Amino acid sequence: MNAIASSRRAALTAGAAGILAAALPARAQQGNQATAGSGGSPAPRPYAPGNADIIHGFSRDRLKRIGPAMEREAQRGSFPGCVTLIARGGEIVHLEAHGHQDAARTRPMPLDAIFLQASMTKPITSAMAMMLVEEGLMKLSDPITNWMPELKELKVEVRRDGQTEDVPLARPITVQDLLRHTSGFIYANAAPSTRLRELYEQHNIEAAKEPISADEMLRRLGTIPLAHQPATTFHYSISTDVLGLLLERVSGRPLDALLQERLISPLGMRDTAWFVEPGRRARIAEAPVTDPQTEPMWRAYRILENPAGRTYFRGGAGLVSTAQDYIRFGQMIANGGVFEGQRYLAAPVVNYMLSDHIQGMGGSPTSSTGPGYGFGLGFGVRRQDGVGVAPGSTGDAMWAGAWGTSFTIDRAEGLVAILMAQGPSARVQTRMLFKNLVYGAMVESRRGIPA
């Protein structure tokens, strides 16, 4: 491990008051609010005073396993480097940078490196949607065509014995369908038929080939059949991109301005944005040039261009952020909707968002979460303690991005853990490895030990 990483570890072990205060202040207050907002989660039990080997239930020695494991992933080419962050009860117990920022491995990874979030944009857009629901501007049961007349003539592609037929919708797509990915929309690369994949690609629905305006995207989308009847199947999709456009029409504000004013700026997420300005580009973390997904994804994401006036803001994939920014959003959710004394969502609404909304439907988020998870409103949600391929708690929430970022929010354990990396092809391997390391370092459970 290089000298920079060693000095960071030493500072954190000693307390790192300056870093922790800058990243996540008001620790005691947040811990109390997290307990109150989590629907009866037990209060943190006291830790043994003066135990230098334990920090908020985490073993310092076991936390030291994270660095070497991440260095091994960097050496094998999963990513050039990464930033790992763990908080418990609102206090950061681990914050480290590993490996290198650049693919050529000439610059050590800084703690404030900027990462493309890809689908970790989705929970933020989903939280904004629920804020508008709370304000009475829309209901989850509302048909989205109330604001999007371009989608009124949608049909559903039915596939039988190699033949396809387009049939009417059994019921309208609702706001809830967008939030839980049961709208019938898709991503082109996961289309259930060649026809649908080609239509999405030809019409540039995902803005991958070139910029496309919001109105034009919706007009084109309205000519393409759905892959499933609404509310029948979880199919991970552009639903959250459509949700972002819905928020614009409901609020009368561009999505970038809406999120900046209501969530990003109030939460203090200073480096979270829709593109990277010239003065911050030296902090962008790179993906391996040998990864076959790096080059086409970089072309599609265009984070060096301001989308405003050029293309629609992708509410499902467009943000960039840092570990120390995203922890602020994650902690707000873990706290039941409040952060640093400001409430963004009501506690019962957060509980509702982190409940499984796809029980009894087809499809699952297994490819992102591993087995044992359903899906809530913007988050994968664990259905039971077992079945999953990494430890966790019933009701824990997680999501991840195609570039290699991921997070876990385990309110039963008071945990928020974040991995920031740019390694598309290895993303499932690295996110599960990180979860194992996090829970493997947690030697004291707030859930108690069964008799």
C-alpha cells in the first residue's frame, strides 16, 4: 500500500475528526433520528468504553482487510482503483482510497475522486418523486399519461411460438410502475425480442448514439410497444428516465434544477452533478481501457457535456458523484428521511419505499442484487436474512451502477456502506466482495445474538 493510503488509514484510526466532520457532521443527532425513523429499529446498544480494537461494532483489524482486497482487485484489472466508505449510526468508521485514479496507474486514487454513478442516479430521482407525492402534486396511482399524452397510444407486444402481436394495455402505466420498474419499458440490451431491441436502438431512446430532446424521446417512445403488461413483471428499464421527465412536467422545472434545489444542494452534495465542469475533470476516476465496456459506455454517457438544451436529463443514469457526497444521501434514507436537522421525506414514506413492491409478479432484480431481493420504490430490498449471496438483514436496501458503484443501507444494523469504482465488467464481483468485507468486519450486531 502506498504512503498516501497508509497515512489516510492512520488518520482514520486515530479519529480523523476533520475528515469525518466534513463528510458527515451531526453524528449523535443523526443516530437518534435514524432509530426514530426506521419503524422500531432497536436503539444502538452501548459499546465497551476504551476498547481500542472496536469502533462502533467494527473490528479495526478486520477493516484492514478491505485495503488489500481492493488492491488485489486493482491488480487483476477489475478497476484501476476505488474509494470505500462505511458509516454506522451516522458516523464514518472507514474511509479509504485504494489503487489509482487513472487507467495508466500513475496517480494514486484521491478520496474526492469523481465517479460516474450510472444507475445509482435512480434512487435519488426516486426520492425526489416521493417528495412530490408527499406534496400532493401527484399520486402513485396516477396514470402517467395525465402528463405525458405522447404515451396514450401504447400497445403491448405479446410473444407466442415465435410470433408477435401488439395488444391494448390492460391498464395504464402508473407513477408507481415507473418507480418499481413494472411499466413494461425496457433497456435495449435486455429486450425480450429482437424487434424491441432494434426499435429502441433505431429511435435512440436511451440517448446513447446522440443527444435527443425530452419531447422527442417521449414521442418516439410512444410508438414502440411495451414488453409486458403494466404491473405484471419487474423488468429493469428506462422507467426511471421516464420518471425524471415526468417530474419535469409535474413540477414545471428542469430535472437538473429540481434535484439541485430540493436534494443535491440542501444535502451538501457539492460534487454531484449532471456533467463534470472543466475545473473538476482532473478528479474523474477512470475505468480500465482493457474493459470491453469502457469505450462504448464512455461515448454514451458524455459527462463532459452539459445536457441542458442538448438532450434530456437521464433520471436513471446521468449523475456523477463522490463517496463523501453519496453518503449524505444514503444517510438521509437510513435516518428515515432526515439529515442534519432537515427533513426531506416522512419516515413512513421511507419505510414504504424500502418495502417490496413486486411480490407475486414476474421478473426479479437478481442480476443486480443477487438472489433474495425484491424491489421497492427505487431500491432493491432484501426479503429475508437467508438466500442472498452476501450477509445482510431483512429489509436492507441496495443498488448499484453499471460503471461499478454500489451501496448498502442496512437500517437494522445502522449501516451505510458505499463502494465507488469504475470497472463495468467486474461490477458484480466487486460489489459482492465489498459487501462480504463490510459485514465480515462488523463483529457486533445491533440485532442481538439469537438464544
